[in-house]
Amino acid sequence: MKRYISAYFEDEENLLRAAKELRAQDVSIQDVLTPFPVHGLDTALGYKRSNLPTVAFICGGIGLAVAFGFQTWAFTVDYPLFIGGKPHFAIPSFIPITFELTVLFASFGMAIAFFIRSKLGPGARNVIHDERSTNDRFVIIVDLDEDGNQDDVVKGILEKEDAMNIQVKEIEL
């Protein structure tokens, strides 16, 4: 059993202050659910910069190499044709397909990396804390230790920042 506290906010400023205060007290914040991006929340939670741009660059490079390599092989080795007197290895004619496959590989690579990193996809067990978190509520989920030493500290910080519906919950892993 894993214990956590969920609390709801109506204002993103209160949520941001609570997240900063909890991090200052060395409390582990499991997740924050917001209906829209909150500026400064990622730094308040201590998140590092995403590696998705690196994944996009690598996958795009692979797409570029596959497209250019396949076209080179197809037009020079496998089935060379004389079309309008142009050479078999005509790089300008390779550009559109190379661009399209670069974008395709980069986008699929980013989507797959995102789903893997976010633990989404088939078989994912998602807990819905509040259905209004996609509409107008802000939810913060704070991990608690096994012996309950942090309960009062966390509740005090959340109450100070006008959190509503503060609940201690348990979930089976």
C-alpha cells in the first residue's frame, strides 16, 4: 500500500506557492494535474529539461539516412533508369522524399518516446483523482512516508495555501 495526499486548488498561484513550499520542506511531490500549463511549475517541481528534442534529432537523422540510402540504392543499383537525360544519382530529386521521411521518423520517434516515458499505452493503470482537473481544478498529489511523520506538515502547508478537499488516500501497487 502506498499512501499519498491529494489536494485541490482553484487558483494556480496558490498551487505554485504550495509546490515551492513542499519542495523546500523536502516533501516528495508525486504529480500535479492542471487544466492548462502553469508557467514556472516545472522549475518549482525540480523537473529537468526534456530529452524529446534529442530523440527527435536522432530519429530524424535515421529517417534522413534511410530515405537517402534507399533512393540512392534504388536509382543507382537496383533499377537505374534514364529519365530526361539526368544522372542516376540526382540529389536534388531526392530532397522531397528525404525531407518527408525525416519528419515522419522524427514525429513517430517522439510519440513513441513520450508514451514510453509517460508510462502510457495499453495496460496503463491511471487513477482519476478529480474529473474537474481537466476543466477548472488544480490537483497536487504528495507522497507520504510509511510511518505518517509527514502528514501534519504536508496538511499544514496545503491548508496555508487554501487547498480544498485535502484527503489522505491509499493505493495498491
